[in-house]
Amino acid sequence: MKKRLLFSLLAVLVSIIRYISKNPSSCCRLDASLVEPGDLLFSPIGKKESFYIGHVGIVTGDNHVLHSVPAGIIRDPLPYYLQKFRGIERYKPKQKDAGLRAAQYIDTHYPNHTPADYTIMTTLGSRSHQQYCSKIVWQAYYYGAGINLGRQPKLAVAVHPQVLKDSRYFLRMERLT
């Protein structure tokens, strides 16, 4: 009797897990109305097109998220981005105008889908066609808002997204997914 009950509970649990994995919006809060231009969206693990541990994107002025993946620099509509990545944490700039200036920089310099070589072995300060997610976000704030996230030198390479969670400039907000 105990084995049958345990088996039944296990079967129910497996069914719930399968349902959640196939329907993530049914269990996860996807409140895109909270997100503003210049917000940074961090996920602990990238999806198949980024496949690196740690990922960051920046919210644009037109409610998209710009981020860099091996396929290039892409602009995902915010709801799509929130479904694409899991465990997203939102960091909001303490100065709203700084976020708006960073988003404006992104909107001006990276329209639509921009081809770029994805390489982390490129300096933050180089404005070349070689990009990665942290570099684009750093550049948006450095060149767009005059803020050096993480106090990184322009010659730094391979900067992990965690470094950009600079508490001098950002407030950690809610987890979105």
C-alpha cells in the first residue's frame, strides 16, 4: 500500500514538472510592465544560442532587450526574452536619466539585428565588430551615460556579467522568471 501511494505521488510530481517545463508562463511571473529602458536583465545560465554561464541584456527605449549571442547582436521583444531565459533578475538604474541615456546609446548604435563576431577576448573600450553580452551593456553605460560599471578599465577583456551588478548605480529588483 505504501509503495503504491509513493508511486502515485511520484507520478503526480513528474506530471507537474513536465507541465511547468512545457508551460513556463503558467508558473512564473512575467511582469513586463515593471521593466524600463536601461534596466539590466541578468540570467544565471544562457539559452542554447548563448550557452555560456551568465548572460545580460539591456532594455531599449522601444521595449526590446538587446543582447549579444554567438549568432550576433539581437533585439528580442521583451515578452519573448522573458520566456527565452530563466531566472532573470532585473537591476534598475538608481538614476533614471542614466538608464535612458544608456538605452538611447543602444538604440542609436545597434539597430535591429547587427552581425558581430562573438568573442570575449576583446577589450571593453574597442568599438569593433567583436562583441559579447557584458561588453555591450558596459559600453551602453560608459559611452551613453558616462558610468563605468564595475570600475573596469577600457582594456579589460572577458568581463563576466556579475561584474556589472554595480550597487553604486543599480538597485536589485524582483526576479522576473
